Amino acid sequence: MFLMMGLIAVGCVLLITVYLLISGVPAICEIGPINFLFGTKWASTAAEPKYGILPFVLTSIYGTAGAILLGVPIGFMSAVYLSKLASPRLKSVMQSAVSLLAGIPSVVYGLVGMLVLVPGIRKLFNVPDGASLFAAIIVLAIMILPSIIKMSVTALDAVPKEYEDASLALGARPIETYFRVSVPAAKSGIAAAVVLGVGRAIGEAMAVMMVAGNVPNMPDSLFQSVRFLTTAVSSEMAYSSGLQRQALFSIALVLFVFIMLINAVLNFLLKREKE
């Protein structure tokens, strides 16, 4: 039974991979890999359509990197505090709050960002429009916090207490023990939390569509309206047809390859360090 469940999970991934390859590769071949991946203009409904996704790729990379730079340190420090320093009562309350944060739908994050964050950025930085890459980074950073905190706390709680007792017995301070013994012992779980956060950030569509402006511009500034890979697919799929529809599947294929590469690189680095 366990083998069957595992094979079903792997089979689903393989089916998704094959379907994206069948649906996305023909458009890339017709448009041209260079024009598709490195073209700077997307005009799928113009008289002479252009299908360059470089603005979407760069926006997704910048947005994900910014969210990770903001969200990972906060989530990691919060996890260490909850696992090692917080009282049991406070830990229970905060974990409930984190679980509640994880259960909030994406559209709610986008709605709050659109009504509160976007006007705040416009007034604070005196820019024409607060719907920008910066707003999307902040929203994504908040959205990945629950995943990073919950998985990191689980990994830190699983570290045998004997490791910490031995470190303390050798004269190390508690903070030194937590960061030099417990964290390295739980690094695989923390790394998995980061990967999950990256997947959540790079795969988010609705929230970033509501706060980023959804305009296919090159991300030359943090305060420029932009469009992500995910929002490019979701905003045009309903009325697309022909080559335009195939190009949207090609964007989904590029996004899928990004996530697979991130997982593969991180697994390689962890395996190499372990060896």
C-alpha cells in the first residue's frame, strides 16, 4: 500500500512533466528559444504578436529573491525562538497564530496588500503608483513565513536533547548551543523549509497580481509595475487561443523547470556537504 501511494505521487509528477513538455515545447520551437526566453517585449494580442518572457523571468527571480531575503531570516529566527526559548504557553499561542496565518487564502493577502500596502507605499515613497515589485516582495515575504516557521520548528524540535546537553556540559552558552549544535543538526529540515518557501513565492499568482500592477515591464526599479510568470499565465489563459495559448503553457514549463532546478541544486549542495 505504501509503495502504491509513493508510485502514485511520482506518477503525478511525471504526468505533469510530460503534459507541460507536450504543450509547451512546440510554442518555444515556433517562436524560437532565444526570442522566447530573452525577448524583452510581450504583446500577445497585438497585430504582430511578440512573445518575449524575459521581463517575467527577471521579475519572478527578483521577487522571489527579495521575499527570501526578507522572509527567511525572520522565519528562521522566529523558529529558533519558538523551539528553544519561548515558554510552552507562548509557544502554543504563537504556533496557533502561525497556523492561522498559513490558512489565510492568497486572495486575502492580495486584498489587504491592495487596500493597505499599495497606498502606504505610494504615500511613503512619493511614487505615482504603489502597485509595484516592492509591494509584491513584501506580500510574498509575509506569505512564506508560516511554511518556514512551521517546518523549521519541527526540525529543531526533532534534534535529540542529548546533543544540547553535551554542548552545555562542555561549557557552551545556551545561545551558542542553539546556533552551533541544534541548527546544524536540523539543517536538512530547515533547508526543506526554505525550498518550500521558495516554491510558494515563485508559484504565487493571485496575491502578486493584485499588488504588483500586472504590467509586462522590465523590472528596472522596485517601484515599477511588473508582471510575474504566474500572473502572465493566469491573466491571459481565459481568453487565449492558438499560439498565444501554447506560449502560456511554455511559460508554465519554464516556471516548472525553475522550481525543479532550485530543488536539485539545494539537494546537491546538502548531499555534498554531508559527504
